Amino acid sequence: MTATILVFDSGIGGLSVLRPLQARCPSAAYVYVADDAAFPYGGFEEQALIQHVVHLMEDLIGRLSPDLVVIACNTASTLVLEPLRARFDTAFVGTVPAVKPAAASSRSGLVSVLATPGTVRRDYTRGLIEAHGGDAAFTLIGSARLAALAEAKMTGGAVADAEILAEIAPAFVSDGDRRTDTVVLACTHYPFLRAEFERLAPWPVAWIDPAPAIARQAAVVLGEAGVSGDGRESTPGLAVFTSGKTPPPGLRAMLNDFGLAVADAAAAG
């Protein structure tokens, strides 16, 4: 029987996780849910965000009965994974800052975490650094604008280099003869700006994208149901926008490239 994977994000940044998932679990059926009605999550108080996501997930799980839910959002994952696992029997895989691999791979010992303000504020993020950061020195950067800039680019809008550079500049730290050599992309929107990051960076760094690790964990959780299923390729997927709004043509084309058809307003609600 084909497994169903629900991929959830506050916007469309979680598509950066979907592609590796499709490669790892090719026979699964995919539903991508963008909670664009509430985007961005950074303005929520913690309890309000927990209540919002749990309530929304009650509806989605009730209607779609997924075998696995991938929370493709660092801001949400660092806060709501435990409440979701306590509330539902469904399996969840989250997205959290890739602190451990960044610390292990850094040679200079200076690592930056490029995230949203919500992810930077979380005790969860600081706990990851204390538990897995080793001897590396971490700089946390909470960008209030990069996610929206990524969405603008993904929907065909123009994004100025100066705007991007202003957001990433604090990630580049010099300390004597050492300087940042590793930057964790701790928001699923950010990989869509990676070409701009690499071009605008004041010096080369390793950019750590957690999406491949998320896909590997999803394959482990699903086992044969996701990896092989009935031997067929993935069935056509569905993209749900909680606002019910029709995506612009450029985004619809991108979704089509991911094998996703846009649900109508009734299905979104």
C-alpha cells in the first residue's frame, strides 16, 4: 500500500525539503500544505502558535490520514513537535537547526545559524547547541526578512542583492585569525536563496542544508512503505494553501515541476 506523506510549512519554503523526500521515498503520495493564511509564524506568541498548529493538524490529519507528517519549518518544529506527538498517533519528522553536523565539519570553530527570529528565541535551539555544539562558537542570526524575500523570488518577484546581503552579513564573523566557515540554513525557505548567498558572501563558507537528513529520517520511519511501496513511481501530489488563494502562475509552474496540483478553495478549507 502506498504511503501518504504530508509536508507542512508556514509558506512554500518547505518545498526545499520535498525534493529530497521524493528522491528517498519515490513511491509515496505527497500532500504539501502551506499555511499561507498565517504566514509568517514569527509574529505568533509561543502558546498561540502551538494552539494554531495543533488545531490545523487536527483538521489535516482527520481529512487526509497521512502515514507521516514532515514539519518542514524550523520555527514550528522547535516549538510544536512535542505537543503534536503527544496529541496524535501519526508519526512526525521535524526540521531543526543542523547544529551537530555543522560543529563537526567546521575547521575554524566559528559557526553561524541563519534562522528566523522565532527559531533563534527558542530554548530548543540553544539546547541543541549546548548538547551538540562541541567546542564551536555559534552565532545566532534571526532574520525577519529572508523568508519573505525567498517567497518573493519563488513567486517570480524581483529581490535586490542589497536586501539579501543586509540579512546575511551578521553571519560572517572574524575573530583574530579565525572567521566563520560554516553557516547553517535554519529555515527551509533559505535554500532557495543559496545561489544569491554564495554570490554575495564576503568569503566562501559551507552552507548546511538539513533537507537530505530529513529525507533520510522520513525513509527510516516509513520503512518499505515509503521506499518501495508497490513498485510504482509517486502518484500525483496535491498542494493545499490554507488561505484558499490561487497561487500566481510562476508558483503554479513550480508546483507542477514538483508533481503537485493545487487544491481548490473547498479542499483547502
